[in-house]
Amino acid sequence: MSLTHPLANLASSPPVRPTRPLRVIAWPIDPRNPYTTSLYAQMDPLVRVERFSAGKMMHRYDVWHVHWPESLLNIRNPALAEFKVQSFLAMVDLVRLRGGKIVWTMHNLSAHDALHPALEANFWPRFIPRVDGVIALSQTGLALARQRFPRLREVPGEIIPHGHYRDQYPRCDVDARKAFGIPADARVMLFFGAVRPYKNVDGLARAFRSVKAAHAMLFIAGHPQSAALAENIARDAAPDGRVRLDLRFIASDHVTRYFAAADLVVLPYRQILNSGAALLALSFNRPVLVPDLGSMVDLKRDFGADWVNTFHSGLDGVELDRAFDWAARPRSSTCPFPEKYRWRSIRSETVRFYERVCAGNRHEC
């Protein structure tokens, strides 16, 4: 599905397929991130994707596919962050000087941690004019990107959703609740994922103290960004014996156990545009409570109110009690995934977008 500005149309008909494979370099392809490995696995034979390294940038590529450039702004050392940003922009210029195109999959519109406001304020006006095509994970995401960065209205844009995680993790082969020592009659609310300040996990622990549902339990699983954040969460959880903490990195072969033990997943984020954690929950057939921010409205529309519930502004015990009641309603045992969230469709749409962006200099691509 696409939402394109009139100026972004490069041709009235689909671009002619290249006569040789497109050379694509992608950053990052991280074996620890199933999104990137799934996206680039089994790509079209007419696309050759390589994993980014600085040394490879001396070669010519048709497309540099960039994800999370704002991650450079999350480097805590200011001098190192500045160096990484300048190096990144220099490599972008080198790719474009040789006729390559910069395709940005827009996961976020800002750096979550806001560590270097001045550097970030300087980064976006320099990066955005260098983008030749933008992929958004939702219609809302693309609209917000074009609103914040009007320059993106002048380049091709495509909506290609985040894919599911059903094939990326081993199946749960144990009684998950028994393995965790959770009573069979417990009503378990799960937060799962990397713990960072913007995700408001400490706020969730505080709000849970007011939950009145019988046999309620909150399970928080994930590695905190800092020791200070871990201490805050532990302090906020301490007054309520119904809160279980597992504040460590969760190995991939144990991920499914946490979801198998849960009745619903809660993502209490203060800010959010897209959420791989929400797709992870749905992949494991668990209903999810998310804020009505960013593309969560699109997610609710695509998966339905049986699987995605939203809350407005602050999260409190009343909202969490309502979420428990909502999660207990009858629903199918398997969350149905629309075709556009399946990796085969996502890869095909991504390849077509590469070809569309390259159509502007087809004699080189």
C-alpha cells in the first residue's frame, strides 16, 4: 500500500526491471534483530543485499538501505556521537556521488533518549535532503514523517509494514507458568522488551499497585538501559508482591515462554511511533494494550479491537483492570495476520520500491 505525493511519481507505469542484479548494502543487518534478518532473507534474485561495513563503502552500490540512523544520536559520548554522525553523512554523500540511492526505512522520527539536542537539531536537516526514498511502516507514520520533514513529500514514499515474528523463535516446549512458578489461576500482564526510560516501565509498576483484579500479576522482563533505571523499577515494584521482575537480556530460545505465560501484553510507552514488541505479542497470539499514539491506531485497524486495545494519556489501575477484563473476552486462539504483514509480501514490496527509486537513474542502476 502506498501513500505518495504527486511529485513523488517517477513514472505512470511500473519501472522496467533491471537487466542485472541491484546491489544493495543494508545497515544494520543484526543477527540479534529478527526484523532485519527476516527482511533480507530470500530476497529477489535480481537484488543482492550485503551487510554494511565501513570498508565496503569504497565500492559502488545502487541502494544504501538505512534503518535507525537516529541510533547514532543515542551514543552517550558526545565526541563519539559527533564523529559517528559526520562519518555517516560522509558515507551517504559518497554513495550518492557514485550514483547510488539512499532509502530510509523510517522507524522513528527522533532519537528516543534525546542525549544530544544540539547534535540532533543539526542532524535531521542534513540527513533528510540526502534521502532518495522513504519507507514507512504505517500510513500514519508516513503522514507524520512528511509533516515533520516536508522535503520527504518530494521523494518516493511507500508503506511497507513491520513483519510478524512467528517463524523467528523456537516454540515453547514447556509449561511456561510451571517453569516460572506462576499459579495456574493467575491473571498475568506482561511487559517484554528492552527497558528504556521512554517506555515508562516504572510508571507501569506504580500503576499496577492500584489494580483490583483477583489473582492479578505483573511480569516485567527485559534488560534495563542503565543500572539507575533498574533500581528505579525495582523500587517502584517493591511495595507490591504481585510484581515479578526479570531484568536481564532474554535469550531468543526463551522468548516464547514469557508470552506463553501471559494473558495480555502491556506497552505503557510515553512516546511511540512503531512497535516491534506489539507485533511480537500478536505473533504469539497475545492481545496487547498500547497507547493511542503513532501507528498504534493503524495496528488496531488492521488487527481489530479483539487483539489491539488502546489507552489515552496516563495509565492507571482502572485502565489496567479494564485491560484484564478485555483480555478475558472470548477470541480466536490464533491472531489472524493480514497478508501485508507477511515477509514474502514485505520483501516483494521492498524490491519494487528499490526499483522505483532507482528508475530515476536507470542507465546507472
